[in-house]
Amino acid sequence: MKTISGMREIGVDPDALSFTFARLKEIYVKRYEADPEITDKTKLGRWHALARIEKTWPEFMAMKPNKV
């Protein structure tokens, strides 16, 4: 099983502070889609959760994390 600190070390971008939630979503989706330990049902659930956020809070994806 992966540790949280180990996962944080993977793919850390020095420009992360300038990212919007849309960019962070792309990274998140790539990571969970590539993880063989996550079931297809869980991946689908995550996709639906992200879709609900986008539908109910459309301006969210354009925001930066420090603005939430």
C-alpha cells in the first residue's frame, strides 16, 4: 500500500501554486486512472463526484486553491 507522503512525492510540480482546479483535476484523474489498485467502480464514483462539482459550481474549476 502506498503512503500519503510517498504519493505526494510523485509528480510534484514547482508551478503548482499557479494551478487552477481544472489543472489539478487533470492531474488527479491521470493518477487515479493509472492506479491499478483502484477499482473501476471507485474510479467511476470519483468521476461522478468531479462532474457534480463542475455542474453545481461551474466557476470552481477556474479558481486557484488559495481562493476557496
